[in-house]
Amino acid sequence: MASSSPEPDAFPAYKDGEVEIVISPMRRFELHLGVLRRCSPVLADLLRHEGPKLSKKAATRGVKIRYRLVLEPVGQTFRFRRVELNNDGRTVDGSGVGCWNENGRVAPPEFHYYHMLFAAFYNLDLQMDKSSVGTVLRDAMGVLMVAENLGAVSLQVVNCSIT
């Protein structure tokens, strides 16, 4: 007898998450509007306008996503862009779920850093590569970099000297 596994209701896909974050078609999150607005002024700005009121038809289908943010390359970095949804939870312009197809390619390390940052928004442990001090520092700096891009932290370089 086959057992059916329940639909996940934890990071990165909450049953009541109304914001879909698309890092790539394979890395998608369903997170809470309030958490994203509280943790990042950049995301709060992108999410400042109300999403659509979902239709009864969409609700019957189980649609709960009212906002979609897609990560896109901009020069040497990445930025989120809001994609407008209609009252059926579909994109207004018919666009897909992101531009970076990981199929057979190595994903940029920023994808993992954003994953860790969103986990930190929910007070979860950061899944860093602990194989050496160098890999821990690389991951820590990567998370700090994407956190700064989202305004979640303010990094200031302090001029110091060692004597």
C-alpha cells in the first residue's frame, strides 16, 4: 500500500505563503508577506502595492500566491523584479517563472546565498559548507552580500590597522 506524503508546510514552502520567490525554475519559495516586508526594506518596497484579490475559481484550485518576485541578472549581480499576477494567480504578461535554467548547469553561488538568507528570515540555521574555515567565510560573506542587496543589513567598512 502506497502512503501519500502530506504537502509540505515549512520552509521553503508554507501552505499559507502568499509570496512566491523565484530564484530559478527549480528554486522557488512560498513565503509570508509580513516576514518579507519586515526583514527587507527592498522587498517591502517591491511588495508595497496590494496583490490581486484571488477569484473563487483560483481559491477552489488552491491558489494562494498573490505576489511573485523573480530574481534576474543585472550586470554582475542579481535583483528581484515583481511580476504582476491576475485574480487567477497567473502572470498578467504570460511570463514564466524565471530566466535562469539550471538544467545541466552549475547555478551561481548567489542562489544558495539567497536560500540561506530567506531561511535566516525564519530563524533557521544557515546551511554553510563547514569543510574549512575558508568555505565558511565564503558562505558568510555571500549571505552578507545578498542581505545588503536586500537592505537586510547595513555593511560599513571600518578602517582599522593591526600593529
